Amino acid sequence: MPVFSAPFRRPHLTFALALAVCGAFAAPGAAQVIDPFTQSLAVAAAEDEAIASFYAARAYQPVWTGAADAERRQQLLAAFVTAADHGLPVQRYDARALADAFRAAVTEGDRGRLEVRMTRAYLTFVHDLHSGVLDPKRIDPTIVRDLPRIPAAASLAAITGPDFQGWLAALPPSAPAYAQLIKAKLRLEGQIAKGGWGPALAKTTLQPGSSGEAVVALRDRLVAMGYLGRSSTREFDGEVQKAVQRFQVSHGLEPDGIADESTIAEINVAPEARLQSVLVALERERWINIPRGKRHIWVNLTDFTARIMDDGKETFVTRAVIGKEVKDQRTPEFSDEMEYMVVNPSWSVPRSITTKEYLPLLKKNPNAAGHLQIVDRNGRVVSRGSVNFGKYTAANFPFAMRQPPSDGNALGLVKFMFPNQWNIYLHDTPSKSLFDREVRAFSHGCIRLGQPFEFAQALLAVQSDDPVGMFKAALSSGREQALKLEQHVPVHLVYFTAFPGAKGEMNYRRDIYGRDALIHDALIEAGVAPGGHQG
């Protein structure tokens, strides 16, 4: 099958290389007699340097097709069978097709080619299951992740290692969320097979006191989705209201228990769409299949929250505001380490904001944006009256803009630094009203925190007996100063529209930047089944 063995673009050269390698095992001066299995294996393996080196080092002994390889072969085929559960493209390592190929193999040449085909399928499976099917940067340049690749040589060495089955079992992400997402995938597939969650609801508002067929439709949909036990009520009673609230909490909506237009729209989302979110979430989990840190900061952009996690448990959470849904202002996804916080920070206005937003204002009125200082390349404050702003363009404007520490500073009174090339950080803000919004995408890319002081104190608690006093002392000084974190804290900026809650219940969020839609399309193009179980 072409999925497993690339066409030989240079057959004569490949065969010559294979013969040269095989000939290395013949005694000097002896006639080179190469058996058909070795010859076909060497030719097929020569297309891939890692595979060729692996078999050459083994004197071309098989690892899958020999009589002694039956247990290992069955372990691998059994692992391939689980590929659909993980939301992987099963045709890349089709267990049924490989088993058929074993039964169909007649000659030693067939066996040699099948040997390499198995190895190629194995390496692809290891790559996909451990690190993901896709390269995220090719889908969206704002998803910046160094994927946790396993070197081919290490994967090949594991084939004949002491615990091959254990090696296979350890490939998927160990984060509890991954296993919970697989369960959610299987549940959704079962629901889809049964016909889904029933008819979509009419666009209306239902609340305590409502009754009739619209409430019955809402009731039935909530029962099918698992938010309400079996019921025969036609009234929007207390149990229905609690079910609506449970649904709202798990979908990032205001939990007022009223099925308004926004809530009805989310209730009407089909299970097929939720399955798409789960498939993408599984892929995203594979992209961050790394140690996340005993203590780490988890910022889920779609959930508009920042959390401190200690030993897998949430110890602090605050609302967050993220970048706007505007090109160049969407918050990127990456992982880094928080090193320090700056109390009473000054705000160095990003160059893009200075030239695109403020320079046009300064050309009209040199005193515009008076809360900001004009500074030269040496950081010295420049008098506005000495600058002819009209003669500059965005390309040649030689000054920067800075806001000194103050209660009205754009960064508020504290910022949290994990130095990175995008100049993204977490910070306070004087614009507190935005945290009351349901969708909180308003910044230029950085992440604003609803409770920055408490966040700072929670971070300092592991290195100070009096984290509140330590932070307040720095704050009351009025001076800009850095408080170093004695232990750097990993920061993960992630984007999950499907994720399990603390008790395993599934949560869903809107695809605010449209990233998941792109990833889902790419997964389908790669061979993942679009909806329902892959056979």
C-alpha cells in the first residue's frame, strides 16, 4: 500500500546501496550470496536512513515477520487497532490491512517488504500518538509549540527492548485530561449513532414560570445531554433551572438558569460539532505531551481564565482578558517559564501601537496621549515641543512611548514576566469592567488578570512566610521593582474548546479565533474520520 511504502524514485541507486550494505556481511573474497528476504528488506529499508541503519545493525534479522516475533507483532497490531479511539488517521497504520498482508505474503521477498512496511507504520504510529498528527505552525503561525518528538533511533531501539508493550502504552499523553477526552469521544460517537440529542430548540427565552411544548423540548434535550434526569414535567421548574445552570457552567455562560438566546444557541450545537472539538483537543494534548511542572500556570484562552496548578490540583483561578479577534492581536499559544514579577511597572508602548495608533494623533495634536512620555533611544524623556511629529512616518519615527508607574497605568500595578519573543505577559489593568463580560477578548495580545494581587501573593507563598506583606511592601514603595521567583514557574498558554472539569465533566467553549476549525479540517485531510467511530 502506498501509505506505508513510498515509491522508489531512484531504484537503481537504492538497490546498489542495499547490495553494498548486504555485502558487508560476506567474508572477504567470498561470493556474495544474498537471500531474497535480506535483499528485499535492504532495498525497501534503504529509502529511510534510520530504518536502514537499524536493520543493518541487526544483520537484517526481522523484528516482525520471524517465527519468534509473533508476540511482538500481535502487540503492535493490537496497538494499531486502538488508533481510532485516539482520533488518529487509522489508514496510516491499518491493522486489518497489515494482517491481511501477512496472510497474503508468499515469497521471502514479500516478507522482506512487509517487514519494512510494518516498521514504517510503527514509526508513524509512534509519531502521531505521542506528538500529534499535525505540525501546528503550518496551520496557524500563532500556535508556537516545540513538539515532543521521539527520535526515530529511540523508537526503533524500543522494538527489541525489555518491555515493548509497556513502551507502546506509555506513548499517549499521561495527563488525566487525555483519557477523559477519549471517553468523551466514545460517548459522543455513541450518541451520534443513536441519532443525536433530538430536535434543535426554537429561538426563544425560557425561564422559571414558562411552560408548554417549548419547555418539553428543552427538557428532552437536557435529558439527552445528561444535564437532567428523566422527567415528565412541562413546567420550567427548579430542576429544569438547575439543569440549565449546570449546562451554562460547563459552557462558559453566565449561570443564571435562564435559557436565553445565547444559552439556546449553545444547547442547539450538535453532538457532531462537539465531537470535532474533542478530536482537536486530543491532538492539542499530544502537542503538549511534556512534563508541565508540579507547579505551573495554565491559561486557557477560550475559557478566559488563568489558573495556578499544584500537583495536578487547581490552587488559584482568576478571570482573564485575552487578545482581540484581530490579526496581530490574537494571543499566541506557547509554553515558557515565569521568572519574576514587576511591581509598579512602567508601560513601554509596543512599537506597533506607537506608530499605528498614537503617531497619527500626535501629528494632529502634539499634546495628545498626555499620560505617555516620549523617550529617545537612550530612554531619556523628550519634550513634545521639541519634536516635529509631522515629518515622521511609521517607518522612521525615532522615538518610543512610555507610561510611568501609576494607578492608571495600562499594566496596572503588577505584571508577570516570562520573557518571550512576542512580548506577551500577564498583568493588572485599570479597566476592571471587562472582567464582567462573558467573552473577554479585548487586549492587544497580553493577558490581563482580574485578581492580579491575589495571583502575585499565591506565587510568592512558596518562598515567603508573609507573601501578602512582601507584595504590599513593594507596592507601597511606589517604585518600579522586580520580585524574582526563586523557582521559575512553567506557563502554558493553551486553547482548548473541549476540556474536562475537576470532576471529569466535559466543558465546551467557543472557537473564538477560529483555530480549532483550521485544525479539524487539517485532521480530516490527514485521514481522521470526520464524525463517528473509524472502522
